[in-house]
Amino acid sequence: VLNVSVALELAALYSHKAKENSTDSTSADLLFKAGELYMNAKHGNKAITEFKEVHSRFPGSERSATARFLKGFVAETVLADQVLAKRFYQEFLTAHPQHDLSDDAQMSIDMLGLSDDELLQRLKSGASI
């Protein structure tokens, strides 16, 4: 069980530490962890901000592409903003068309706006999602 107040405090600490040592090689990891904590605590806008920092400030980081993908995931699942989610997923696909998460991003775009019943029908019929 996530203790939200502890998670938020830790996320803020990670973010502050990363910004304090902006050239340190661990800053991308700290920002990514802050984003994950905010995401899990359902603070979507803060999560997106941290993930954006990762791919903007550390484009060569191994966390960069995943952070870009997670912006779409957070917009979709935490903020329930399908328009923003689609935009973020499309940005991810444009920047990282061959990434392991590309199929997931495309599937998420294709599923946006489907009701549970529509999704179930597609799965039962064997149609691609």
C-alpha cells in the first residue's frame, strides 16, 4: 500500500536533488523516480512534468524514451485526458518509432475512446485492437 504523503515527499526530494545537481549523471534517474512516485500517487500533472524533464534535459539517457511514453500513459490513466494522451503517444512514436514500447503506444492510441464493451467485443472477435 502506497503511503501517498511519504511518496509525495520523496518525489519532491528526488526532484529537488536532481535540479540541484543538474549535470550529475544520476539526475535523469532521480527525475524518473520522482515521476513514477507522482504517477503512483495519482498526481498526474506533476508526473508528466518530471517525465518531460527527463526526456528534455537528458535525451541520451536510457530513461528518456520510457519517460516520454509514460507521459501518454499518465495522461490516459491518471488524468483521463484522451486528447492529451493521444498527443503524447504520437510524440513518442515520432521520436522513438523502433522502441520496444512503440507497439504499446500504438495500441493505446487505437484503444482510446473504446468502451469496455467495445474492447471486449474486439477481443472476442479476434480483431486487432
